Amino acid sequence: MQDGPREDAYDVVVIGSGIGGLSAGSLLAKEGQKVLVVEQGEGPGGYAHSFKRGVYTFDPGISVFPQGHDHALPVAVLDYLGTRDRCRFVELESNYRAVFPDFEIETPFGLDEFIEAHARAFPNEAKNIDAFFRLCRTMHKQAHELPPQLGLGALDEAAKRFPTLFKYINATTQEALDEHFQDDRLKAVASVSWPYLGLPPSRLSYLTFSTVLSVYLEGCFYPEGGFQSLANALAEGMQHHGGELVLNTRATRIVVEDGHVAGVQFGDDGQEVRCRRVVSNADAAGTFEELVGEDQLPAAFVKKLRRMKPSVSAVIVFVATNLDLRAHGAVHEVFRPLHFDHDQTYEDMLQGKPGGMFGTVPTLASPSLAPEGEHLLIVHSLAAYDIGRPWPGEVERYTDEVMTAFEQVFPGLRDSITFLETATPLALERHSRNQRGAAYGWENTPAQTGGKRSPHVTPLDGLFLSGHWTQPGSGSLRALVSGVHTAQMVLSSLGEPGIALDHPDLPPAG
Ligand SMILES: Cc1cc2nc3c(=O)[nH]c(=O)nc-3n(C[C@H](O)[C@H](O)[C@H](O)COP(=O)(O)OP(=O)(O)OC[C@H]3O[C@@H](n4cnc5c(N)ncnc54)[C@H](O)[C@@H]3O)c2cc1C
């Protein structure tokens, strides 16, 4: 790894090496731009940066990745960069298991199969189940077909062409559930995957819920060896095409001259490199407030930024065990709601109790993460950054409550732990510099979803955003896709032809 930039000037400096920063940086390097990525952490990947504890390898912030199929855009990007062989996506056997207090369901991939599994559990509402999940698919399809940049004049036409999308575009997930189902337990079961998006159905954008669910139903993957292999494949692809990655280096200032980006300062001594474009993969508010300075931005933009709300954070409990989790019914993802009322779960979370929990067993897909005969269980539990008490004093109690919840899923777990460590929102904030340890960028409310997130193109000439604070939204896949969009826009702003990759999901150049 290089310990500083080799040049004084670059075409593009990327701040942050999360998946969104790396996808933008690698594609820009591939298209011939001189790229420098600066990363404050000790390795690339952001929330995808795996870490080692003795013989174990853990992922801090991603457990599943949709679209690892051979024909999907992420794989095509790796292929295009020449590093596809560096990241092997293992297809997961089943979608998720959800263990409620006195009910459980295991769901398969495939829309028809998913509908059938729910209809078997709630036969009286089989027709409603079919209608609800097919509506999710229609929303996803129409959102996918909607042109990315719609002028005001084109809105009426789009509303006619995509009536379902426009009918529900501002709906919450709860509104769609209430419209379709009678049984409150069914509503809870159908929306049990809400923790993937950080908000309970009553506040979660239905557009976001339905598109994410539909994409996940097409199949999910885990990169062999952990998510670091995805980050490494992108980073190596960038370096292979002449891009540079500098670690342990925090950007402290985006230099602005005559209203245009002119460079980036970093490190304790304020070292500066010149550049024509900056892509920020860092926290959006931090980018504008700390790196740029509000005096460089239009007042209306700053006002809007101040109204945006970040998503919740998480507590993550990292467990290694010699219990045979597969024999205990483990699948890759297990949701563990302690109530049928998701609002109650969210309230628990705000009070500092575990809530919105999902446990991942990555060793089913990638056994090499732990020694033979052992499994890893990573429990993600949504958490407020501020619970009115210091987090360090809460760790023992919190971990104990999480272990109690998962002991009921895997009896014998507590007595067979070989490693246990807990990360709080403070650690997430420290490692990612996402404000308040935000797990998913901006909150996924209807008011902050899709085109209402921070745009890639900013009011500061030459500054672009990439990652989960911008469009299309949160999650590793969408962070990667946002990098592809950003790369296209940066190339266009430089008067260059777009990315020369032939793929149906590639956003248009310019
Ligand atoms: C607990 C948890 C579970 C999750 N589970 C999933 C999941 O299963 N599937 C999924 O798809 N998504 C999941 N997510 C969400 C997903 O991890 C994120 O949405 C996505 O990885 C964000 O990627 P990003 O590119 O926006 O940037 P980030 O991963 O946030 O990375 C930003 C990078 O910028 C760097 N940086 C910030 N400021 C500076 C600076 N000033 N100078 C230099 N570097 C800087 C940071 O160090 C970091 O490396 C989860 C998130 C969490 C927290």
C-alpha cells in the first residue's frame, strides 16, 4: 500500500473508499482519468471493510448482496475492471427465516415461492398476499423503467405511463399493508425485513421497501471470504488502471477557488493535491458543512440539508461458536422480532433495548471465515446513537439481551461461545465517519427516498456525491450503483465519452 499521493495533481480525487467511492473511482480510472482515493481508515471498504480477530474474519456492516448473478451490473463492472476473479459471489440457499415469539417462517427466493410460503402460513388471506407482493414487483419494475432525470414537463407523461408507481410514490409501507391485509400478524410477517432499511413500516417508504424486497427475491449472495473481497476487487481494479489508494488519510478540506473545486487537503499537516473534480463518498452533511463550508453553498441548499434526517445506527454483536448452527436450522439471515408490533420494536430501540435484530451466519456460505467446526453469528440490532446514557456502560446488558434472544433461536448457543465482541454506534461513527453512526445514509422515509435524496451533482461546481447518502439509496448494491451513476456524470462534466461498458442497467452517459 502506498503511504501518500504520488502526484501533486489529479483529474479526480475521491474522498472515502466505501463501495460507492470505489465503484466511482475504479470506473473513472478505467476510463483514463487520473484518480486518487483518500481513505481515513486502515483499509478500503467503509462498512464493507472486514476485520480479523485471531482466527475469525468478521464483516462489520453488510451481510447480504443482491445481484451477484453472472449477468448483473456489479459482476459486469468487476469483469470490465478485470478483477472478476477476485470476488466470487456464493448464491445463498434461502432468503430469510423470521423467528417471532410464537411463530416462525422460512422464506425462499422467487416471487411465486415467496408468496406461496406466506399463503401457507396465512391461508385465509392468500389472495391478498398475492396482490401485495405482486404490487411490490410492479413498483420495482416501474421505478426501474422511469428515466433517471425527469424534467417537470415530463412528469405528467411519466405519471400516465407508470400509474402504480405514482399512486404509491409517497406512501408508507404501512399504508400499503393496511390496504391489503386484515390480520395484523400477517402485516408484521410480510414486512419483517424492515430492519434492512432502518425504519418500521409506519415510517418506511413503500417505494424503497418494495424495490429492495423485489431485488432480494431475485436471489442474494455472499462474497467468499467476506465483503472485503468485493472492496478489494474494486480497489485493485482501480489500481490496475493507474488509480491510487491512500489509507489512514483523512480529507480535511475541499479547496474552492472562484466557485469551483480546485483541490483537496488532507492529513494533520494540511497537505494539498490539486484536482478538477471531487467525488465525496463521505457523510453528506459532513462533506458540505466541514469539508466545503456553508459559505460556499446557496442558502436554500443549506436550509434543505439541515432538514434532512440521518438513518439510525446499529449495535453489532460478533459471535463465534462451536455449536452446529446448521443443524439448529440456521440459514444465512434470521430476523428476530421480539414483538409483532414493529412500532413497539422501534420504540424499544430508541430506549436502548435491542430491536430490529437480524442475525447472519456467514460461515454457511463461506466456511473459511472461522476454523473448521465453528460458525460465526453476527447480530445486527438497530440502535439510536443517543439513548440518554453513555453507550460503554450499556454494552454488557445489551449483549446479554441479544444473546438471550438468539439462545431461543439456537438453543445451547450461550454455552458454546468461543468469541464475543460488541460494537456500538460510537464505533460505527468512528470507523465510517457517518454522522451518529448512521447505517443507511439518510432515513428511508417517503420524503427522503429515490430522487429526493441528495443528488450526485451538487451546487458546488466540480463536486459530486457517491454512496448511500445520495441516489438511488442505502445498501451496498445501491452504493455501488450510485458510484456508476457518479462516474458517468463526472465523465460527462469533463467532456469525456461515458463508460464503455455494454450493459442494460448502465445509466446513460451525460
Ligand atoms: C449494521 C449494518 C448492517 C448492514 N447490512 C447491510 C446488508 O446486509 N446489505 C446491504 O446491502 N447493506 C447493508 N448495510 C448498509 C451498507 O453497509 C451501506 O449502505 C453501504 O455499505 C454504504 O456504502 P458507502 O459507499 O455509501 O460508504 P461507507 O461504507 O459509509 O464508507 C464511507 C467511507 O468514507 C470514509 N471517509 C469518511 N470521511 C472521510 C474523510 N474525511 N476522509 C477520508 N475518508 C473518509 C470512511 O472511512 C469510509 O471508509 C448495513 C449497514 C450497517 C451499519
